Amino acid sequence: MMNKARKNFNMWFLMIALVLSASLVAQTKEIKGKILDNGNGESIEGAVIINTKNNKHTVSNEDGDFVISVDNRDELVFNHINYQTKQLVGSEGMVVVLEVLNIELEEILVFKRPLYDVFSMALKNAMKTVEKGDLYKTYVREFNIVNKEQVNVADGLVDFYVKKPANRPLTDVIEHRVFRSARDIGKDAEIEESIGVFGGDVRDALIKSVNLGSIEKILKDTDSYEFITRRKVELNGKETVILEFEPKEGLKGWKYEQGYVVFDESLTKVLEYKFKLSDAYKDKMETMNLILAKVDVYDYERHAVFLDSEEFGYRLSYSTDFIDVSISAKRIGKHRVNLLNEIIVDAVIKNVEIPKQKQFRGSLFNENSNYKTEFWRNRNIRPLSIKEQGILNKLEEIKN
């Protein structure tokens, strides 16, 4: 009996040791890395990095830096439309060098049907990722820079309840922090301070990020735009189709965009899009005359990434909106304002009951901080650039 008991004890001990060993080996950690161009050694911005094990992803910043969570020996895929895709084991401090694609050797696709007809199903499917009854659990981050000096930052955990996909969702701010809220601004505050707490309605973040209406219009406007459609062979033989567009030369007027859309091989899903005000038309800024002020739009950019997996389905994962404007009025003068809004989707819960309690409206800058946890740390989101991190460090010093 003693030998049998000892044998059972040894077996249980071995099993526990194996479980503990496995948990230690598979411990999740956050790693940092950098992505560089193999030809000129410059940083690559906007590359999408995906963990093949859990489909988590992040985006590189303007310095080529990225941060992502991995388990031991997790493999990461590095993807950018202008570079060859690469897959490597994630490690701390890794430097990833991507080779530029020889686009001339890629297969250029020619379609007999109008491009809008070819890609319309994918665009509609991307819009349908937001459905009635969805709960989007997200992390939102906003930068507000006035006259290149006055800076404010707000971020937080925001739940979006989709009542009607085309309308503003109901929102609930779980936790958030802000370094200078509207409540901190007194009557005698400088104009820059007052403008610095201006932010867009947080309810618009989700709707704008999946609104592909602008790209639909571009595909229909064959008189104004030139298109290149090419097939890119990814790792393991997978393929994507890249549609690039830019305005034709000699166009008059304002608001012509340039950018790209990445589709899956079946042309039924949008995987990524990025577009901005065309470089050729930035000097023809748009002026909007509002009731109390005039707004000149100098530049804007939108970037979104969609992920498709068996576990989470097809959904929006990340989006960012940037706009560069000047606001002028007799009372306040003229001020240059840069607004940056980013949102990362942590989870999508389907078929939830829409709450009836009063929902949050307005900007995250309108309320004082209510955070209880350091929710902004250890997140798979585009890391702050050197410039942005310097801004944040100064704000944290002032706040403390």
C-alpha cells in the first residue's frame, strides 16, 4: 500500500510540476522592437504586426517602433503593402529589416468590370462589421495640440453599444484619464488652453473608423482618379489584392485623396485601408464657415485594420483619424490645431441588451480623470513616437 501511495504521490507531483513548468514557459510578456527599410535603413511607419498564435496585432509608429505581447516562441508576421512580408519569432529588442517589393514584378490585375463592382461586396462587408446589438470594448486615445505648444492628452476604456449601425452608438466610459480637462479651465484662461480641451464627440470614433463611404465614392469617380490593382503573395502562399489610388493631374478644386485598400484573395473582405489628402492638393485647403468661426482644413489621414479569425470572426481591430486645421474668429484670432484620435478594439460581444441608463456624450476632455488602474500600459496599440512620449512625460511631470 505504501509503494502504491508513494507511486500515486509521485505521479501527482510530476503532473503538477509539468503544469507549473508549462505555465512558466508560456508566460506572456511585452516586447519592444523596431522595423527598418533594408535599402536606406529608415524607419517603417504603419506596418501591421500580427501574433500568429492569438491574432493580436499592433502597428508601428513613425519611428518604426512597435510593442506587442507574446508568449514564449510566438511567431510574428510583419506586413506592409510596399515590403515583402516576413515572419519571425518575437523577442525583446528585435530589429526587423524588411525588403522593398519590386512592384514592377508583381502581377498587375485588370478587371473587365468597373472597379466599384469588383470591390463593392468587400466594402459592404467591412461596413457590416458593426451590427445592431454589438458591444465594442475599446481603448481610445486622443492627442490635441494647439499652435505646436499647448498640448492635451486623454485616453480611456470606452464601451460602445450599437443600437443602429448608421447612428451614433451609446457609450459608457469605464475609466479614463485626462491631463487638462475642461473643468480645469477658468474664465481667465488663455485661448490656447481653451482650445486645447476641445475634442470630438467620443461616440463618433467607432462610426468614422468603419465608414468606407469616401472610398466607395473614389471607386466610382473614374474621371478623377487613377488606380493600380496588384496581387501580393504573402507567406505560405496566401495572397492579398492591393488597390492604390491617386487623383489625376490637372484637376481643379479641393479634397482629392490618395491611399490604398488591402483586400483578401476572395475580394469579399477589407483587411486594411489608409487614405489622406492628396499631396498635390494640400495647397488648395477647404474653408468651412461656421456660425462663430472659420475652419481651414490643411490635411487629414485615416487608417484602419480589420482582422479575420475563427475565434473572433471578421471585425474592426484598429483605426486612427488625424486632422490638421486652423480655427479663426475675431474674438480669438487664428490658431492651428492638430487632432489625433486612435481606437483599438479589445473585444466584440454580440447580441447584448442595450442599457437604458444615461450614456456618456461629448469629449473625454470634458471630464476629470477617474482611472483606478493603469489601463494604458501593456496594450497592443501603436506605441507613442519619441515626440509624443516626450509630450506625455512633460504632462505627467506637471500633473504630479
